[in-house]
Amino acid sequence: MAEQPQEHAGEEMVTIERFRDMLQAELAKGRLDSAGIHCFLAGENAGLLYGNGLDGVLLQVSASEEADARAILNDPGPADGDVTTVA
């Protein structure tokens, strides 16, 4: 089934990820928000009401930021040993 992008403030929005787990969706959204990428979760209220069995939660970004958003979500981050604690 082809997805129809939604419009937000005049920009075309595209779905870059679909989640069954609301926590995973929120974590991905948080990563993009912290990088300054405008995004939102479509269907999160339906998931709360009816469970995530419908279509899942869709993470959407503007078409112009799609490549950056995908790169951020595909980046695993530093290895565990490379992270230093701030005292």
C-alpha cells in the first residue's frame, strides 16, 4: 500500500519509519528533534486507543530533510567503550 505524504506548513512530509512500539518511535523522534530536524509521529493517538495493530506509528519528516533524518537514524553512535562520563 502506497503512503500518501501529509503536508505541514506548506512542506511535503514523508514517512521514513514505521514503528509498532511507541517507545521506539519516541526515541527515534527524540534523536531527530535533538538534531534540529522537524518531525512528528502520525497515528500515535490511534495507537494509544486501539493498540499498535492498526498501521503502527509513522515517523514523518519534511521531504527536504529526509536524507539527513535517515542518516541520523542509521548512525549507531559511538561504541560503548568510546563514551566518557562527565563528572
